[in-house]
Amino acid sequence: CKLLTIVRPDKVYFGQKDAQQCLVIKRLNADLNLGAEVVVIPTIRDSDGLALSSRNAYLRDGDRESALTLSRSLNLAREMHQSEILNAKKISAQMRNLIESEPRTSVDYISISDAETLDELDIIDRPALVSLAVRIGDVRLIDNTLLP
């Protein structure tokens, strides 16, 4: 936020991978009348679906396959939502089961929240952010997706 105050850009770009940070920046930008347009760009992924991250380099041999459970679980959440399953606990439980079926994985959190306020949802009755943090061995990875 300090950089926005000093530079006063017309536009700033953030990746959706850091969705919570993007929302905080948007809110600060509005609250402090900084006047920048905050543009959120889609997460860049490898061809196998893994979100690009500097932390991927720390994955041990064989751990990459386990790491793919992040994007697979987000795809599962989208599929369940499209099938009109709107119970957030049911979706997050299925995501957890998928992730923890892989060796060396440990879920730090799975969150299904209002896409604007980040308030946790019981029922997905408005746009939602599905976000998660998962440890693959010693490496902590994050990812997310938006549900309409």
C-alpha cells in the first residue's frame, strides 16, 4: 500500500493465486482513495495444472504428483458446485479426502468464503473463493479458485 501511495499508478496488477492479498489491496486502495485500478490476473499454471510458484522448486522427487492434488481438488469443488452441491462443508470434506489420499500431504486449511468479504460460507449462495494451503512434505503450497 505504501508503494501505491508513493507511485500513484493508474493500474496495478496482482495474480489471483494471492487472492486474499488482492482483496486487502483493493480494500485499502478504496478506503484510502488511492485511485488505482486493481486488476487481478488469472493464476498461471503448468500444463499439468499446478500453479506456478517459486516453492515448486523445493518439491522432492515424486512430490509433484502429490502437489497436483491442489488443482484437482479445486476442479472437484467447481464440479460439485456446477452439480448444484452448495454445502461448503460437504465440498471441503471431499477436497480434503482427495488431497490426503496422496502420500506426504497435509492440509493446513481449506476455506470456502464470500469472494468479496472473505466471510466463511456454510451454503454457497453467492460468488465464493475456494482457497487452500497444503503441505507436501516440508513445502507449503497455496491455490484457489472462484465459484460464480
